[in-house]
Amino acid sequence: MSLVGNVFHKRSKWLLSLPMTVRELWGREYHDSRIILEQQGDLRYFSVTARLQQNVVRGLIVLGLSVVSGFIILAMFSLLLMAGNAKLERSHNEIFEALIGSAPDISESGGRPISREDMLELARTIRERDHEIRQFVADSSLHLATENSSLKARLDASSLSGKAIKVIQGRAHTGGVDSPRDDMTNPLLRGVFFTEVEKNRALMDVLTALPSAMPLKDFSLSSTFGMRSHPVTGRPKFHMGVDLVPSSSDEVRPAKVGKVVMAHDYQDYGNTVIIRHDRGIETLYAHLANINVREGQDVDADTVIGTVGNTGSSTGKHLHFEVSVGGYPVDPLKVIETAFYVQKTSK
């Protein structure tokens, strides 16, 4: 057997016998001992009990095992840390190689390939651009939050009820606030920014669906929306629209693009036209002198649907104009004023 093999054999044998030695020391029986010291002719006696000897030996065994265990744990953590660092280094190298592979050859402009310094400069540029984008997203979120507060206030001022708003949102083509968007998969565009964008879309979806033009070019208001004394019977009655007296032209045009669903004489309203728009919105034009459209006809802002008259139960020449959402009457002046402002400023 070689010298190295002999040494290894002896060490292995010692390591295998170590647990047995520890057990023997742990369970060994000790006897009381006396230590005699002589100092300048004087004898001093020290007694060491068997219990004390046993405790000292066992304490040293526990301490030794703790130290060994500590070294083993530290070694394991060191190995894990080295493995993690190696993995991170490989990841960095892969990213670096990807940048090298995706970057154009500088030989087109300078005759040399991209170096590590070039990649470091590119990484710094990417980091700066990332910071700029994050700042832009934060500023945009704040701007959208302010705009949404303003839009919400205007929507509240339009007198639209919660039921009417739900009718418009329920008939929206986009599916409402919770619809996912493919352009929001970027992590930078999630969170507050995504929430504010969706709020803005929901508010604008309602406000852009509302009619934004009055049916007469110039007019004066003779009766408002709400409770009033009926001009013929004198009894209190809810007025579901507004009465408009033309100041110049008598031509009546639709408040929004839509389809004519009624165009004939209708009870106290006289000659009446009802136009159905998107999202459950309808507009009514009553007391017309004549009707220029037919049922089923598509109309737009340039279509003259009739002229102002005095037909039906009326005390004078005027246009009775109503706006309803899902069958709920709303104040035409407030709705159109709000929609006109929002749609004008959003262009």
C-alpha cells in the first residue's frame, strides 16, 4: 500500500471510530480524584468529583459538536451562495450576449465590433430611459386623476341619475370598466395608471354618448325641465322637457345622429318626431308645424326634421324638446351643456 493510501486509510478509520469514541466519553464512569500541589513546602489538596469530571467532558463534547455543526452549516451556506452567484453570473452573461447579438455591428460606422464598454453605456441609457418612462407614467397618472375628478363633477352636474348612467354603460360596445386591454400588459402601465385610464374611459364613454347640440340654432327658453303649472289646465305637472322659442330660423335638427322611430301626430304633442340614438338615448321634438322625415330614416346633424309650430296642446309657437335615457327623462339643457363642453375640449 502506498504512503498516501496508508494515510487515507488511517484517517478514514479514525473518522469512523470517532462517533464510538464520543459515545464512550459521554457514558464513561468517572471517579472522585484528588490533586496534590506542593508550593514552598506546603501541600494543597484539590478534590475533583466524578460529577464535575463528567460535566466538563460532556460540556467539551457539546461545544465541539456545536463548532463542527457551525462549520458544516457555514460551508453549506457558502456553497449555496456560490451556486447563486454562479447562476446570477450566467444570467448576466446571457443578457450581455443577447445585447451583443441584437446590437448592430459598429463596423458599418467605425469598423470595430461592439465592446463591453459599449454595452455598459447601452445599459446606462436603458436605465435612464426606464426612469424617464416611470416619471412620465407617474405624471400621466396624476393628470388623469385630476381630469377624472373634473369629468365626474361635470357628470354629476348633468343631472343624470345612476340608473341612466348604468343604461349607457350597459349598452357600451367596449364592455365597461372591467374590460381588459392588451396595451396594459406592460408592468409600467399597471396599477394606478391603469385604474385612472379605465376610469377616464368609462367617464368619457358616457359623456360622448350624450347629445351635444340643441335642435334650434338660436332660441329663448320659455319653460324649463321639472315641476310647473300646466299652461292650459293650470294644474301642477312634471314637465319632462324644455320649451324653446326660435329667435331666427324655425328649422329643427337632431341633437345627435340617430334613427327616426316615430314621425306623426301624437296626442297633445301634435306633430312629433322621436329619434333613437346609441346607448338607449332618445330625443323627442313636439308641436312641429310640419314633419320632413319618415320612420326608419337615418338622420344626422344636417338633417332638417321639421319646423317649429303650434300643433297639439300648445299656447303658442314653440318647440317642446325632450331627452331620455333608457326611458328616464333627463334635463336636456344640463345634459347637452355638459356633453358639448366635454366633447369640444376632447377634440
